Amino acid sequence: MKNRGGQPVVVAASGGGSPSQAAASKKSLSANIAKFRELGLLAFILILAVGVQIRNSSFLTWENINDIATNTAILSILAVGMMLVIITRGIDLSIGATLALAGMTAALTVKEYPGLNPLVAVLLGVGVGVVCGAVLGFLVSKINILPIIATLGMMNVFRGLTYEMSGGKWVSAHQMPDSFKAIATGKVLGLNNLILIAIVIYIVAYYFVNHTRTGRQIYAVGSNPDSAEVSGIKSGRILWLVYTVMGGLSGLAGVLWVAKFASAQGDTASGYELSVIAACVLGGVSIAGGSGKISGIILGSVLLGILNNALPMINVSPFWQNFIQGMIILIAVLINAMVKRGIDRNNLMRRRI
């Protein structure tokens, strides 16, 4: 702006806007935690690993690291589906029962037909899981039953079907063909099949949530369901999708579980859903919905796997193992709450500018 003589005139900024700009530009501690949460979790994992190695020199051996990765693979696969469900402000308490039902179906099938191609058994288990997930998705998205109620009820239904199907009996290792058990014990280029399957699922999931329209819509539904509906997103379809995906991954995990442990029984994976939810919470997935990253749940799963492996190695009693894991999960929940509060506060400041 210039005066009549052509000289520039400096216009002073209004005093009312300056404080708001300063407040918005100054990031809170909570926002910084949100930005570097994964790095902090990774640092904690590394410190924990070094500390356990000092106590037990066999912890960081290649064999033990491979055991941790193999034992964590199924948990990490389920964490992908649970992350999608939690992002939409839901929860699935039936995944352990779905896993057991799919695993029992596959085990009974290969017991009856030992020459069956293992891939067919895998597809059968995934199919059972997809049907279970679709039923849950229908109850949540169309009937509008609260997720915790719908999944709790169907958990008992699926578990009952498993017992009914098996007649209350186990399917043991000698009743399963070696080709079926090789699904979990075999290797490709020196990498265990379980680890390889988990890696493939994570790559697909990363692309899905970050580079597809549907992936972005899942976050939108979890962040603000009403706004998502106004913008044209079919929330019901998204909810149906995430529960179906969760069911499919549970079915896959059921086949992998039975092949790995060479045993199928009615109470397989009982309570396992709590470990999966814990992995998501440790990885920074917000129970309030709308927030979660693939990298976070990988680290959360790894941390749980390390704790399950390391604590017995340093002779920690089972009671204290549960106590330590519970405290770590509680701390993660508190950090997530602080982060969400900080992000909401920053967003509010930005809207006021």
C-alpha cells in the first residue's frame, strides 16, 4: 500500500490476531508426542531388548528373534483388522471365537480329506471368517446394535458352534496331514510362512488405508460419522466392510493357528481378542476412533511379542508378567488420551484464527 507521494505505508497488524497466531504456532507437548509416538515406542522396544539381553545373553540370538517374529505374526495379522474396526469407533470381541470356528472347520476338513490341497483349507477358513464378519457387520451397520453388544453375543454363538461342530473333542497333530501343518512351519527363501504372510498383509493394508478412497473414508467415518454422512460417505457400508475384513483375517488366523500348534479345540484363542486390542492401543490407535497407523500397530505387536518372550526368560513370575503388561497398556492409554486432547486443542486454535 502507498500514500499519495508514492511512498510505502506500513500497516500495523491488529493486536487481536497476534496472540492467536502465537498460540497456534506454538505446538503443545501433546502434539509433539503425537508426531514422534512411533519413534518413542521404537526407542522403548530397543531399550527393553538391550536390558533383557544384559540379563539373558540368549535373548538377541537369531533363533530367539525368529521365534518372537513367528509367535507375533498371528497377533499382528489380527491387529490390522482390529485397527480398522477401532478407527470406526467400534470393537470386536468375537475374533477369538471366529478364529476357533474357522480353525476347527479347516482341521475337521483336512482330517476327513487328508489329500486336500492346503490352499483350499486356507480359503475355507477365510470364507468362514468372512461370513462371521459379515453377520457382525450387518448387526452393527443395519440393525444398529452397539458393537460391544453385537460382538459379545456373537462371540458366544461362534464358540458354541465350534463345540457343536467338534462334539467337544480335539483334533490333534496326528490327525492332520503334514502338508496342512506345513502352512505354518514351512519356509520361503528362509523366511517362515507366518512371517511372510504377515508382511504381505501389512503391505496390502498400508496401501489400502493410505492410498485408496475407501481407506480414507474409514478414517472419515471414525473421525466424525455425521460429517461423513453429509459428505456422501455411506457409513453403513464402511462399517460392514471393516467387520467383514476383520472376520476374514480372523478366519485366516484360525487356519494359521491350528497349523502352527497342530491342535484344534473348542477354547482355542479364548481371550486372545484382549491381546489384539492391547497391541492396537500400544500402537497408538485411538479408542475414540479416527486415528491409527499401520506402523504403530506393528510396533505394538512387536512390543507384546517381546514382553511375552522376554519376561519368562528373566524369570519374572506369571503374576508380575500380567502386572507389567497391564501397566504398560495403561500408560499407553493415558498417553493416547493426552495426545488426543493436545491435537483437539491445536485444531481448535487453528479454527479460531
